[in-house]
Amino acid sequence: MRCTAARRRFDRLLDGQLDPTEAARVREHASRCAACRVELAQRRALDRLLGDALAPVPSPADLAPAVLARVAAVRNAGPNPANEAGPDLPLDVALVRSAAALLAWTATALGAAWAWLSVESGGPDQAARRAGDAIRAGTARLADTAVQVSAGDLTSVLQEALRAWVTGPGSILGRALDGLAGPLTWAAAHPSTVAAAGLTALVIGMAGLWRIHLAARQS
Amino acid sequence: MDEDRIRRAQAGDPESFADLVRTYQGPVYSLAWRLAGNAEDARDLAQEAFLKIYLALPKYRFDAPLRTWLLRIVTNHCLDWLRRRPPPSVPLDAAGAATAPAATDSEVESRLAAEALRQAVRELPPHYQVIVILHYTQDLSYREIADVLRIPVRTVETRLARARALLRRRLGAIRDPCVESPAVPPAPAVRAEPARRPGSAGGAEVRAQ
């Protein structure tokens, strides 16, 4: 056995995690190699020091009475909520999961509808481009209106920023819509997968809402 | 604690729960003490942890030993507390200092070394710290620690090895009298490893990895 292999096993040797054969091989190496013997002795010393330094601490005599007094106060205050049938999850976790599932379902349903409509109207590329144009035009009109009624410099700066973000060449929104074309094409080609995913998300979302409803009724 | 007693505690029998508290107050308080680093916080943490145990007890399904399940709750509670609390000061080890009678120089020295070691452990990242403390204070095997923390045994082994390496690096100045001799120590007599600490509950776990 080489030194590196032996040293890799030192901790497990000290913790009794090696099988007897391997432990014997490591010890045999340490008996022949002076450097590894020192290393093993140092690790054994640290192990012993840690055992002493982190030894169990006796609990104070009044700990159990204090705990039991607190438990009695909780018991007297009302039924143990953990005894009641109800959701295992904390309410906030259930809420977040349900919201995420419903959001996923909504997004999937919208995606499926979009894919279907885009197939009807000349393909997703066309549909995405038309929607992008419509949004850009609408936002530009809004921005122009705001320019007319605004007076302050700050408002103008914000309008310019908004206009650049929404309607400028290579704007974020435009690129995002272009980026959607690929997934939408895929969704249009696999309507049954999209429908199954949407249905699953809907079931999860409804189950989450039911758990929240149960929890709310109990509280 | 036998299963019948646990079931009675689950059903709300106060005396059975009191029995549970008396049985496990030592491990729970020790774990809280070593993670918190002082008696006052340890007391609060132990009380809060037992309250959580009381509330969660009806959900205990006997799929793990009760001790493992209890230590999981206490560990998680203490780790939450460690993450929330402001950066710790450097407390003296009250457990050692309070009971200290007149000490010789070497005793003082070894107490200081022990305190330096405890401080070094407290400065480890929490996910290393908790494994070191579960191993040395609760005397848990890799498998038991893995069950408490719900992580793979391999991860326990890796983290414990890294924690020890960090401690060796940080505590280069601390030398145990047994290894201070400049000469190479003699070849150790072949003996059954490991030398378990007194009061060991579980004993050595010998198994192939």
C-alpha cells in the first residue's frame, strides 16, 4: 500500500470504519513507514483531544421540569395541532407549491392555446411576430401619450428608457418573443404531451389548494 | 425507551412524555451546548427543541430509532438558530471553567488547549461543525450521522475528514504531549481500532465501505 492510499484511510481506521483486512493493511504500512506513523499518531492525538474537548455536558437539574412546564402550558392552551389530521407540510410551503403548480398550468395552457392558434394562422413564427408588433405598437402609443402629458425631466428619462426597452431595435421583449417561437413550434407538434403536462400541473395545483383549504378550516 | 412507552407519549400521556424528556435530556442538552457554545443558549435551545419534539411526536412512525429522530429535530433547530444569530463572540467554556478547582499548570494548559479546540470547531462551517459534534459528543457512527442529517454516508465521511484537516491546519500550535516527542514514534502495537471514548453507546462500527 502506498502512503497516499494509507493516509486516505487513516480517519476511517481511527473511526473503526475499515473492515479488519483493510485495517490490518493500513496498520502494517504504518509500521513500516516512519512518516505515516507520525501522521497516524498525530491524527490519533487530535481524535483523542476532540473526544475530550467535545465530551457530553451534564444537563442542569432544572431542565426537565422547565421543559415539562412549557409542554404543560402548550397542552393546556389547546389541542395539539400535530395530533389533528391535516397537511404534513407547513402552510406556506403548501401555498408556494400550489401557486407554482397553478402558474405552471396557466403557462402550459396559454402555451398550448398559443400553439394551436398559431398553427391556425400561419405558424408560430408569424404569430409571435404579429404579437410582438402589436405589443410594440401599443407601448409606443402609451409612451407618446405620456410624453405629451409629462413635464419633468425624470418622466422623460423614464419614457425614453421604456421606449428603448420595449420598442427599440433588438429590444428585450422582441427578442423574448422571437425566442418563444422554437418552443411553441415544438408544443404545436406535440399537443398530447402539452395536454398531459397541463393536466398534471392542474391536478397538483388543485390538490395543493385542497390541502390549504383543509388547513384553513382546522385553524 | 420501549415502543409501548413511546406510543403512550404519542397518545398524550404526560408521564410517558416526562419519561422521554428525562431519558434524552442529556444528549439533547449536550448537542445544544456544543453547537451553541454556552450554557444559557443551550438551555433555551434544549427547551425549544423538546417543545418541537412534543408537537411532532404524533408523527413519529418508528421508521428510525427514536434517538436518531430526536437528534434530527434538535440538530435542525440548532442549525436554524446558528444561521439566524449574529456572529458569535468568543465565550469562555463555562462548563469547564465553572467546575474547575485549583489546577496545576499542565491542567490549565490542557484546558486552554481544549477551549482552543472547541473554538476552532465553532469556527468551522456549520455543515462540518454539526458532523464533528454528532461524532464526538453523541458518539455516533458515520451511518447514524447520515441518518440524522439525511445525507449519504459518503458525504459524512468526506465532511468529517475535511473538518479534521481544517482543524489540524488551524491548530498546528496545539500539540498533544504524546506526539510532541521529536523522534518518530515507535511502531504501534497492532490492536483493535478504534479506541472508543468512555461511555460509548454505539461501539465501533466495523464494516466495509
